[in-house]
Amino acid sequence: MLKKEKIIIAILLIVIIIFSMLIIQYTFFKNDDMDISGSVVRETLANSTNDSGSVEVIRNIGNPNSNVRIAYVVGVHPLEHLTHETLIKILPKTTGLNYNYDLYIINVTDDVGYYGDGLDNYENPGRQNGQNLAYKYVYPQIHSGDYDLAVDVHSNIGAYDYKTFVFSPVKEGLGVKYAEDVAGQCENITYYSPDSTTSGPYLTVPLNEHGVPAFYFEEYSFAPQDVKDSHMLELINAIDNLSL
């Protein structure tokens, strides 16, 4: 009987040791994951009643240890929010990214407007409010933030020759090159430069002129959501594979 008891005790000890090792291993990997996600921070840059909206940034998406820093910007034109929301949804959940990303989010609250209001792009107060917020709060952050690239995300109603495209609103420079390189990697995203852009002077043009390559991504506003998701992931991966 004593021998059986010793065997039972030995088995119990082995089970306890194995169980303890599994708990330690689980805790280690769980804490490691928490450390990675913990590097992502959300910060409010502007939320004043004197402004026409608010601005925030999600920092350290992707690989926070990378020396390459890229800024995404959404919300400059508030009616294009479905495409903006697509990036906000997908980028933070994309794993295995090579570079470090900050996502700037402009939220216009005054005079947002609506499609079909009869106003052209230069008359729409919501667009102008977003552009003003971009220039006042986002441009200084990116200009002084040691970024290697900035991407301003927009959408369009299909009035251009192409519906899903990238372009830089300057004639030459790294902003143009990087946009062309992205288009070259993508099956569904082309390089196409419209004749004009209302928001260029408030963000992408001064960034290009002051040392930060910048370009636009344009998505078709009325594309199905699964198509928007697919195109956005295509954009994210192409940018992450750029040689910067």
C-alpha cells in the first residue's frame, strides 16, 4: 500500500510540475503580447470649442522598433468618412508590419455637409474645416516628427478617369516616386494625377516642399465595403514594402 501511495504522489508531483510550467509559459507569452500592444498609444492633439472639430493620433502601430516612421492622415474631407473608417479598422489590426506607423484622425464636427448639397469642392465648409484642422494641427506634427513618408487618405465619387489611385500633388520628388512605386506593386491601385486638389496646400504640398514625401490615396466612395477593405490592405502592404 505504501508503494502505491508513493507512486500516486510521484504522479501528482509530475502533473503539478507540468501544469506549473504551462502556466508560466502562458503568462510569459501573454505578457509579451501585452507589451507589444501596450506600445500603441492614442493621444488627443486638439479638442477645443474654438475649433471646428477635434484631432487625435494613434502612435506606434506596426513595428515600434523600426527607424522608418510613416504617417497616415484621415478625415481632411469629412464626407469621405467610410474610407477613413476602413483604414482605422484595418491598419491597427494588420500584423507583421515592417515599419512604424502613426495614424492622424481629423474629426470635423461643424458644417460637415452631405453629398448632393449643391456646393462645389471650394465652397463646401466641411471640407474647408477639415483642411484648416489639418494645417493647424497635423502638418506641424508631421513636419517636425522625423517622418519618412505621409499618406493622406481620401475618396471620390467617380468623376475622375480612375476610381482607386495614388498620386502626389507635386511635379517631382520622393512623394511622386513612392506613390508610383506603390501603384507598381498593386493590381487594383494605379497612379493618376488629377488636374487639381483643394486640400493639397494644407498638407501634402507643404510637406513635400519641406522635406517629407507625401502622397494621396483615393478610393471610390461607393465601392462595396469588402472592396474597400481589399484595396486598403493592398495599399498598406505596398507601403510597408517600400524601400525607405
